[in-house]
Amino acid sequence: MSESIVRFSEIYLATEPYVKAVGQVRIGASGIGWKAAEGETEALKGISMPGLTIESGVLALQHDSLRRIQWQRVARGYGLRIYTKSGFLHKLDGFTADDFDTLRDTIKRLFHGLTLEARDISLKGWNWGKTDFVGTNMTFKVDNRPMFDLPMGQVSNTNLATKNEVSVEFQAPKAKSLKRKAGAVDELVEIRFYVPGTTTTGPNSKGDNADNDDVVSVDGEKNGDDNDAEEEVSAASAFHDTIKERADLGQVSGDSIVQFPEVLCLTPRGRYHIDMFSHFMRLRGKTYDYKISYENIQRLFLVSKPDELHMMFLVGLNPPIRQGQTRYPYLVLQFVRDEEMAVDLNLQVDEAAKRFEGRLRSHYDEPLYRIVASVFKGVTDKRLIEGGSFRGYHGSQGIKASLKASEGTLYPLDKGFLFAPKPPLYIPHSDIASIVFSRVGASSSNKMRTFDLKFNMHGSQDYQFVSINREEHASLEDYMTQHGIKMLSELNETTSVSYKGMDLDSDNGGGMRNAVPAGLGGDSQDESSEDEDFVAESESDVPEEFDENYESSGVDEE
């Protein structure tokens, strides 16, 4: 029996991107096997695929599960593309050109009904062609020859960017062996397809019961029997729907641990259905769908809005989700504080979900925001950061402020500051060099109702929060004193200006016009002369209305 086994050494498992695991391939009557070389199993941690055992580093593909085997040119010489009947595609790279005859004869002899197909790659470099979907794989073809493949299992989001343009976004690599010690690697994060025209679709043109052997092309037509009831839709819409279906292949709503319907999301804006699975969560909206791995969730925050009627739950993401060129590093969900719900969790959905049994309960009956926060905390195993001991003048967890032109709430937490809802921002205490209070010491004749806070950071961008109610000054000062944060007044900064001769007793409100910054030569009137180039402007000119370059003071007018 051992004489019928054919071996090939120095072969790479190339199914998962960025995985560099080398081993030996064995082909026998029972199927095709790959075993990682000594010390190579570490590179497999963090990935999962049918037939792969991480502990032993063995990939076993049984003979009766094989549907198609192809030979093609790859970056590491030549490779095998092995399609299974379940629709999954395995890749083995590192063969030489001389191995083709041996592989062809071995497959023909051992696997009845299978042949080794030579796959000729298009090298024209054209960007116009046709796409075919086979199982969970999409192939872009030029002149009916494949140019590149996109595994649908790597798709994290797809949407109709325009009427005829479909955007496809990809997940970050799952392999834990990718540490990027020598710097970040280049990754394909998005690709867009221009799909003009219309096509016809029918009830049986695609669906969950479609056979994996069927091929769906970009024009929405399917190789099979025509259906009488057809509907004309845009080709881009049919292409978009096909990607969504193939990317979700094998994942149906019944497989989820729990579902939260119609959750209001402030960032990105809209209402989304949240489906929690064993290894990832899915956000399903009217326009955008997102597939987010739990490994990408870095922080969890739960805070109360100043109105005391709503709660905000923030989910920090790295890498962030994207809508076109806009990145969203945080999900900001809003809940009504008094909304309660009874929820049952399906912790027996699969073996992977059983690891949550110690961190999640099978039944919840409490406010919805608390259920969502508890479930996220359990599936991600991350600490939930809630509002700290700080209380503002009116007893709220946060204070109203504006970051640039965006109004929001600034929350002083136990170990940092959080600004929400848009743009969400978290500033740890360790990153703050000092905080400057601006416009606090105004005179009684020119007393302002608000002040500003400037965060001087250690080696990064500074932040300035404006339009903070003057009544919050005392509570903020006490908070910073308790946490040992260095405070400065506006006049203590190195760039401060010292005013001399300030006439504060003037009744006509013009005292500030007499203030002259020190060192600017305000007293040397003898050396002054008339500016011949000066042209007086009319007092009726309103710069903020007619000048497009006018910049306001940053204080929102009410």
C-alpha cells in the first residue's frame, strides 16, 4: 500500500493569506494530505479551514470530498487548486514544472473521475472582463482566461457605491503569526467593479439551494434551466447580491448566538441588525453590511447621555470599518435607558460557541443596553469601561463640549477622557502632557459663559474642546487634581501674551482695544507713521457671509 503514496516536499499551504507554513504533501488512494514541517505549526495558529487540525499541523482531504483539481502558475512556482464538494477552495504552492506529469498520472490512477486540469492565466493586464462565481470563490476573467481570484470568505463588506459601481472590502489577516516586526505589509483592503447595463433574474436564478457546481456570472445569468418568471434589474445590483450570498455561504440566521434587530447607530449613522456568531459579528443595514471579527474589537465603553434618558455603547475597532474613503474606528450605539427586553442565547450553536458558557448567560431579562454590553463583553473577553466617579455641575457623567465643529459630550473617566458621539475619541491620561484652561479669567465687565480646554499631548496631535459651560470648571479642576494631571492657565503657556495698559474701567466697552501685547512696540508712537497702503473697509462688510476663507472662533452660536 505504501508504494501507491506519492510525496512532494517543500510545499506551502497557501489557502489563507499571509500564512507561510511549509510542509510535505502526500497523495494516496484515501485522498490528499499536507503535514507541516517541524516548527511550522506556530504559523497556523489563529486560522481555521475545513480538514485542518492545528495541533498536529495536518490538512486531510478525503477522496470522496474532492470535486475538482487544477494546476496553475503561481508566485512560488506552480500550485494546486483543490475544490471540495462543500464549495471550499484549498491551495498548495511550491511545485516545480517537472511535477506536473507525476501529479497528472497519480490523480488519474488513484481518483476515479478526476483529472488534473491545467489552468492558463491571462497576463494581458486588462481591467475589463467577466466574473464567475464557483462555490465561495470569484474569478475575474479576460478573454475567457482567469486573471485573478477573490475568495468570498475574506469579504467583510460590499455595497453599491454608485448606480453602476460595486465596492468590495476585505478582512484583515487572521493569522496570529503575522507580527509585522519589520513594518506594515501591503494589504488589499478594497476593490471596486464598474458593472453597466441590466440583466434578468428569476426566483431560481440564485439562492441558498443553489448547487455549488453552478457558475454565476457577472451579468446575473446562471448556467442552467431558464425560469419563466424573470425580473429585470441592474447588473450591478445582481452582482452585489451575488457577492453577499457567496460571502455568507454556510452562515444563516439560525446559526447565530443572538440577534439584536433595528439598533440605532449614531456612528456610522443608521439602523442596523446585529447578528452575533461564534467568531464574528455582522451589522446589516439598508445600504451597508459589515462583517467584524471579535479580534478586531479593542475597547468597550458604556456611558449615559446628559439627558439621562439614553445610553451610549461604544465599540472600538482596529482596523476600523470603512464607507468609501471614510473610516469609522468606533461604533456608537444608542439605547433608550428604560427599554427592557428578554433575550435567550444559543450557546450550543457549535463547538466554538461553547467557550462562552462561562462568560455569558443563556437568558437575560434586563435593560437592552445592559444586555448588549454584557454580550459584547462576553464574546470579546474585553473589559467594559463605564462612566467613572466624575459628576458635572448638574450631576451627569459628562459635560457638553465641541470638538472643532462637532457638538458632543466629554466624559472624564477613571483612566482617560472619552468624547462622543461624533467624532468618537478616547484620550488616555498617559498620553496627556498638560491641559490648558482658556478664557477662564475674564473680567466681570466681559464675563463669558463658556471656556475652552486644550489637551497638550505627548508627541501627537493636540486637541481643543470649546464651548464648555463655565459652571463645569470647578468639577473639572477637582477631577484633574485627583488624577494628577498637570493644569495650566492660558497665560502660563510658553506662547502666552502679557497685556499692558489694559483699561478695564472704560464704560464704553473699549478697554480691550487699549491692550497692547508686550514686546510689540506699542509705546513707541514717535516712530509710527501713516500707512499709505491702508485702505479703509466699510463697516457693513460681513466677512463670514461673503469671504469663503473666513474662519470662525470655534464657538457655536445658539
